[in-house]
Amino acid sequence: MRLRNLPYADELVRNHRNFIHEPEKYKGKWSEYFQNTNPLHIEIGSGKGKFITTLAEMNKNINYIALERQISVLAKLIKKVPENGFNNFAVINADAELLPQFFSPGEISHIYLNFSDPWPKKRHAKRRLTSSSFLEIYKVLLKDDGIISFKTDNRGFFDYSIEQFELSGYLLTNATYDLYKSHLINNNVATEYEQRFIRQGLPIYALTACKDVNMPKDQV
């Protein structure tokens, strides 16, 4: 997602009470930041924020963190948060490659990847958020019963991701080539992108995966 630079974005985002200025300080200590031991859910590439702000408002017993690298996009997200903020919500302005600097092994319960950039050219494959290098990062940071949820409108990216999850030793617990005709729709929260695609009559591809904790370490 690319938006034109918004002159007010930096000030708006960095002055918001839910924005984390030095997230590395909370590595392994997010329970101290949120002042509870509730599960920690992360959306990587939160975009304009409809998905994660909806979840944060719905589920007060879960702590949510939005990770987004574009400050102008985060400004759109912040506008969806009440002026006094959410007690179970935080925002980080950073790239996904920095996740190990912010979270300790086994600290995250759920990772959401919604309509990530498919980077269709082969030479850019390593940038895909479902590439093996990223999946290995997630595997370390997830709890043993941790989950990854992934949605996309790109069939090629979906097929590639299924292959990468399996090669990286994950178990696919659900996978569908048409989210809105599957049982997974019962718990679905739509993103802004998703709503646009549905209006156009396009299928949404979705899966959930978990770590295979029974796989020998040398096969993971």
C-alpha cells in the first residue's frame, strides 16, 4: 500500500498514547506494558487499521499490536482509535524484519498477515512476508500453540505461501480458496482491501497455520 506523504502524519502518530516510541524496551516485557498477562496478537502490515482496531474493540481480553512501516498509513489507522485510546492496543512503526528486536521467543500467540504485498517478481521473493526467512522468524516468536492467519486476493501468492508454510514445518489447520463460501467466514473481520475485493466479486484466499511442535528440530 502506498499513500502520498501526509504532512501531519508523523506528529499525529507519534503523539498518540497507543504509539510505542522504543518498542525494543518491551522485548519480553509486553505484559508489563499492558499490565496483564493476556495473549499477545500482532498484525504485520496493518494498513489503515480497520481489521486490528475492530478486534481490539471487540476483545478486551487480548492485547493487540499493529506493526506498519509507513507513517502515512499509520495516520489513517490512528484516526480509527478513540481519542483516549485502547488499553489493549499498541502501534509500532517498523519493518517486519525487526520483529526479533521487539519480541522474545514464545511471546506471541497469534500473527495476522492480511493482504501483504505479493512481490510477484522472483527476485523479490525474499521480501514476501510468507517467505521461509520470515516464517522462521515467526516460528521462534510464536508460542508452541501459536497461530498464523493469512489472507490474500492473489492466487499465485496463496499457492506459494501454502508451499512455504509446509516446507517450513508448519501445520495448515485450515485453507480455503473462497473465504466467503467457507466456514472460516464465521469468525472473519474484513479489512478495507477485502471489502473492496468482495464488492468486485473477487475470491479471498485464506489459511491458518500452527507450529508443528512434534517435528524434530533438525527437520524444522
